[in-house]
Amino acid sequence: MDSRAIGVFDSGVGGLTVLKELQEQMKNENYIYIGDTANFPYGSKSKQTIIELCKKRIENLIELDVKLIVIACGTATSQALNEMKKIFNIPIIGIIQPTVEYLKEKKLKNIGVIATTGTIRSKGWQKEIEKEIIDARIESKACPLLAPMAEEGWVDNEIAKLTIHEYLKDIKDVDALILGCTHYPLFENIIQNELEKKVEIINTGKMVARKVKEYINANNISNEQNNISKTKIYLTDLECSFIEVAKKIMNNTNMQLNKIG
Ligand code: DGL
């Protein structure tokens, strides 16, 4: 039993797509979310910068006394998760491994991955998939404009449709498309319309929540103290459009933003 919160972070609003799944699958847990808005976007930064930023955000979350940390960001998972596990003595879960476990279970082999430039450059998804699914065929595409558009709330206009059309035109014959950046579920409808019906769109937040739940139960650290879950949101810079987009993702839940870092 452990009533401390689960810590979650991303560069901005994207990680809320993961937080939402966590809240849905673990209604009794408390959550602390950090959006590193002062340093958005992560997707175009170097590996070294991402490692430094992740270190700071994890230190913030540890100071806030969380029991487990979810890196709700593909860019940070692919470039910094291994380093963070070496530095910190707290359970840390990223978005790649839980998703690859799902692909394996479902025997999905023809896989598309769309993500930020940094994630695609790191080959983080490719390496992890090829380790687990020997005969996998992977098509990857960097979509650097999508996360900034999501941050602006441009998720259902003509520009979003044209941009996604352009990015996805080379992805053919896949059985599943991984949304390898946590901002991308905001475009899920447009993405689905662009692809053949049979292509399964994979929102990593669902897989992450399943993994966190499993971990918490296996280690006896679930919160059994109350059943009114609390979520606290911190941003490293309050001067941004976070709240408008966040409300859309979290179905207009009342939100108070706090400053950190
Ligand atoms: N949401 C992030 C990801 O999953 C980062 C987007 C960005 O900051 O560029 O990769």
C-alpha cells in the first residue's frame, strides 16, 4: 500500500494522453504531472539535452515525493530512459517497452512508427521491436510539425489534414501504426481516415497504463487510502496555450496550473 502519487512528465500537453489512460485504468491513484513547457519541443533537441532535461524533471518529481515515474514522452523514452534508470533509484516506465509487449502479444509484424525527429533518429522503437519480434518489418517516419501543431490546438483543421496526408503518404502495407509521440493521439481521427480501415492505430498511453497497473499490483504499492483521485499539474513555463488544449484532452476537467523548475 502506498498513497503517494504517480509522477508523469512530458515536454507539454502530449503526456496528458497518457495521464488520461492512467486515470482511467487506475481510478484510485493520485497523480502529479509536469509539462516541461519552458523547454518544448523535445523532438528537435540533441540526446544530451534531452538527458539533462529528463534528469531535472525526474528530480522535480522525486522532490514532490512520487512513488513511480512515467516518462510520457517518446522522445525522452527513446533517448534518456536507460540513462535515467542508471541514475535514479525509483521505478521509471517509458512508452516503448509496454507497447512492444503488446505488438508481440498480438503478433503484429508489419509495423509503422511515426514520431519526432529525435525519436526516429535514435532508432529507439526499431531496436526494441527487432529485439522482441525477429521477423518484424518496420516503416518509420519523422513528423516534426505535429507536436507543435498539437501544442497550438491545431488538431482538427485543414492544415492538420494536409500535413498528416503528406507525412503518411509513404507508409504502406502496415498492420499497425504506432503513435510514437504522445502528442499524436490528438490527431487520431485524421490519421485513421488517412489509412486503410484495417490498420490498427496504437495509442501508447493504453499500453503504458496497463504496464503501470501490473507493476503497482505486483509490488503491492497501490493506493488504498481513498477513492477520490487527485491530480496536480505543474508547468515549467505558464506562458503557453497548455490549458486550452489540456481541457480538450481531459474533457474539461477543472485544472489548476502550478509553476515548477
Ligand atoms: N510528446 C513528446 C513525444 O512523445 C515530445 C514532443 C516534442 O516535445 O517534440 O515525443
